[in-house]
Amino acid sequence: MLNHLNPLVRRISALHDAELIGTATESLYGQALLMAQRPLRPADSALLNRAFLGLLEWATHSEDGQE
């Protein structure tokens, strides 16, 4: 469940890239686990890694498709 009153959640939900929305949502979930100081299961650690790398990939992609 996400708080749609949160400005960041609203910006994420307004994105047009479904893959980026999924990655951003996974990163919010992983951040919530970390903030709650819950023990991370292997699946949670994998999700955090995947989300972090996905966001880095998105942030560093070039507009013309060249590296």
C-alpha cells in the first residue's frame, strides 16, 4: 500500500514508463524494510539490488541510445 498523498508517490504514479514505475515502487518497498529495521530475507536483498541497479541504469541512460 502506498500513500498517494505523498508527493514522491504521486510523481512515481504519473510516470509513463511502466518498468520505471515498477522499479521505483520496489525501491520504496526496500527502503521501507530498511527504515523499519526488519531483517532482510534473501529475496528482499535481491529486490533491493535489482531496484538500485535499475534506478542507476535509468539515471545514466543516454537519450540517443549510445553509452
